[in-house]
Amino acid sequence: MASVVAYTGLAPQIVEIETDADATAFVAGDLVSTSSGTLVAASTGAILGIAKKSAITGTDDVVIPVELINLNEIYVMKYSTVTAESIIGTGGAITFTLSAHTVTTSGTDVYIVGLHPEDAVGLSGGRVLVRFDNSVVEGV
């Protein structure tokens, strides 16, 4: 599974942005940002969107399609530990790991709006439904 996937199916807005040779590698489905006008792996702070194609460190000027984060969309991400109903309605922080982003509680990057209906409650690394907080979305 990609690190971040749109859940509710709103029409995505796709833009194409070039990478820089100094950019950190990322894979399709990872969160990305921009730095000096080029695409980089998101690490903290502003998030532009979800990479739809992978990028390799050291490769310059590769055009990558990016699905912009939509504040009205609900996204699916893996939870860092065991899921529980008590995490619904809490803020979450994103742990940015190449091809394996996760959400933990006690943060302000996302808001956990539910548990994925296909995963059992109490599943370690289960999926959660999240909305991004506008404070971390680039361009808002």
C-alpha cells in the first residue's frame, strides 16, 4: 500500500513538478513538498501533495505528477501502533519514512476521523482515516 491514499474519491488535482539532483528519494504514494521550486520528499512542515511517481536521489529534472492535498478529502494512512476507537477525533503527527509514512496521536499534522472499515479494531499498524490540517498544507 502507498503511504497515503485518497479515500473518498474526490477528483484529484494533479500538477507536474521537476525534481532536483539534491532531492531526497521518494516513492509513489509518499508525501512531497517543494524547495526552491523543485520537488522534494516531505519531512516536516509544509506538505504539497502525494507523489504519483518515484524519484531517485541524484536525478535532476525528472517531471513527477503530484496529487495536491485536498482539505475536503479523507485519506488513508497506517497507524503507528495498535488502533483503538479512542484515537478517533484526535490530532495526529505524521512520521515521514520512505514508502511507509505512519500516523501517531498527539500531533497537529492530521485529524483522525475514523478507522478503516476493513481493518479490525486493535490491529497493529491498522489503517486510519485522516484529514490534513490546513496548517501543514503548502499553498493554503
